[in-house]
Amino acid sequence: MKCRHCQTELEHMFCDLGFAPPSNSYISQDHDNAPETWYPLKVMVCDNCWLVQTQDHAKREEFFSNNYAYFSATSKSWCDHAKRYVSDMTSRFGLDHHSMICEIAANDGYLLQYALQSNIPCYGIEPTSSTAEAAREKGIEIYEEFFGEEYARHLVSEGKSADLTTANNVLAHVPDINDFVRGFSILLKEDGVATFEFPHLLNLISKLQFDTIYHEHYSYLSLLAVRRIFAANGLQVFDVEEWSTHGGSLRVFAQRSDTGTRPISDAVEDIIAKERAANLDELSGYLDFQSKAEKVKNELLKFLIKAKEEGKTVAAYGAAAKGNTFMNFAGVHPDLVQFAVDNATAKQNKRMPGSHIPIVSSAMILSARPDYVLILPWNLKDEISSALSQIYTWGGKCVIAIPEIMIF
């Protein structure tokens, strides 16, 4: 396989999580006994441009189908983050009713709803029908397409050039990252701004966030790699911010290379310096991650087996993609985790892919009264543990397993 950005032959393994089905392919009750398609989940690192990337085994349509079940608006903290984003961008770049915002991967309208409330014209691109329909129900104009250079030219021809484009947690999800980024350089107005948020590879490595690796995430991104990819496709990075979302993310600001005039912030070189200090510009920064991930897996299994031997019950909270990765890497099934609760109704009464752990509503916690609740979306630990406060009345406890087992 060759690097999806620079076409260098890939020779170096970053992480091998075995085999797993697509992390958002939840199993309906009617298909509980049907076979699943499992793909290798192996991640390589390019020793030329330092893009960390999955091996390709299936087309994107396999992962982002019409029944895609990830709905952003189910997380209050994420909606609060989106609301603040719209306010900050409006103030910083002087957006008003004459402006145009476009969100790529608009999901269920979790962000653009705040643009509408601010009377800023906007539209979204969202290829999955289930989430696109949820956005339309909020009154948001949605184009149900995959974004890239060709579709960007179509939008420009329709008078849809943007003053601000936003792409949250999607840059990692595209198989042709060059085509995707070129689309932004075409869609932006001459003085337009593109922002991208994505989990920072530096945190993935330092905090052992291997469960954020799944087939839908084709790339795992450092600013070193992103700046190079952008420069090759008509965008210049001019600022970057660090955020705590998704276990530690970057918000990268870019402008058109041919027309942008904004000065480059010192923050850009500051982040690059952090990455170089962690050896992300040489192979030594990547090659011991596998053994550390295996240690975390083994510690979770020890905890679950001990709980079972002691007659304790364990439920999971949050049937998200990262949880599916972890359960399948560890080989966990309903004998060790009896059920998972999730607030997304699209997931309820289904089963987690691979592990076949039943997914139910959060009311099941109160009726089943488990001894432990394993919080799989550890990035929402505080929000979720607060919502679970009633478990302490019967002696229950919360658990997270990454970067290490913590019972509280």
C-alpha cells in the first residue's frame, strides 16, 4: 500500500488491532444471527510525510451507509462546543447575514442550528441519509453528497462559495485526503477561512487512545502532516488552537494559498515544536505504541474476569465507535459486559458490532443496578459520571480503562 497523500510505499506498522467489523454498523434484532464482515484493522505510518493511516480494505460507502447511527446532537457538551464555535467565528471574522457558512459533514445539524439562530446563511454537506434528515428537521439546507474537488466546483457554479467552511471530525474520515482538501481551496471565497477540528495524534500516542482507531478513521493527524497536505492542495495554515474535545483536539485555521493575507500565528510553530519534541518527525515516535495498547487491553480483561468471578455485574455506557473498537480488540462479549446503554435512539434495541453486546436505553441502569458501569466514551467521563450519580446509591461504581483502569 502507498501513502494516501504522498504515494510513498508504506513499510512501518503503527498499530495492529486485529480484525473488526465497521464500528458504526450496528446489528438489528432481525440480523442478530446473520454473518458480519470483518476487516483487518491495521495502521501504518508514512516515513516521508508522517501521515498515520489505515490500510484500505473497503470503500467508504461500507462505513457511511444510509443507516449511519452517529448523531452529534446527543452530546450536550458537544453542542455547547458548537454553539461557542459559531459565536467565536462570527465575532472573529465579522460574519453576518451577508455571509455564507458551509459545514462539511454537517451530521444532524448540531452546529449549523446555531448559525441559523444567528441569522447567518448556511448549508451543510452530509452523505448519510439518517443524519441528513435529522438536520433538515432543524430547518437546515443539506446536500446529501460526499465532498471533494468536483463537488466543490459544482457548489461554486451554484453560487455557494463560502466565507467560512467548517469540518469537525471529518478530515480523518476521508479516503482521498488530497481531493477532499482541494475542495476547500475551491469552495472558499478569496478571503475565506476554513477550520478543521480533529483529534490530535500527539494525544492519541501519549494518552494511549488506541480506541479512536477504526475503519471509518482513515487518517490520524499531526500538524506536521496536515500542514504539508494543505500546502500541496492550495491551503495555508495560519493559526491553530488546542481543545480538550475528543480527548485532545486541534482546531486548524486555513486560508487559500493564492489569495489569503492573514499572518501566520506563532501558535503554528509552537504545536510543530511539541510534535518534534515527541519525535513525530522520526520513526522512534511511533514504534512502541502497539505494546502499550496491548497492556491496556490486558488490564481491562483482568478487571472484567475478576468482576465475573466475584459475581459482580458490568454494564457499559456509550455504544460509540471507540467502544466498539475496544470491545472487539479485547474480545469482550455479553458474558463480561451484559449490556450497553446509549442515548441515541437509533442504536437502542440493536447490538454492538462484533461483540453483540445489547444496546438499551439509559433507564436500564436503574432497573438492572449493575455493580460497575464501564464508561466507553472516556472523553465524556465527567458528563457521563454526573448523569450516573444514582448508581452510588446501591454501591455501584464507574470505571474507565484508558489510559489505565480507574474505578471511581
